[in-house]
Amino acid sequence: MLPGGEQQRLAAARAITNRPALVVPDEPTGNLDEATADIVFAEFLRLVRDEGSAALVATHNERIAGKMDRVLRLHEGHIS
């Protein structure tokens, strides 16, 4: 069995293998420590951008959200 960070890297690579127009990961770094989350998410973003895909990422992690080009927040049913 692979460690958590390696599993997440594999999941990111698998998600873009078919060059989708849109990738929608839900909490892609949720079970990782901060350092590993940064590495995995940076690799995910590199893969997505290299393939010309868009990513709509659902996360509670403000640090990860801040790495996106645009951030929308959902609070009490309202998007801001």
C-alpha cells in the first residue's frame, strides 16, 4: 500500500489521464499533513495546467484555496 501523499499524487495523475476539460477534486489534500499537501497540490496544479484543463476544487483549506486563480466561497447557501 502506498503512503497517503503517494496515493494523492496517483489520484491527481489518474484524474487528468484522459485530458478532461474540467477536473473537480473534492478535498484533494484533506488527509495530508501541510508539507505533503503543498507538494501534492502543486503537482496537481502543474498537471492540470500542462494539460490545459480547468479545475474546480472543493476545499476547506484556505491555504490551498489561495493557490487557485479564483476563489468562490459558499456560506449558508450563498456564493460570494
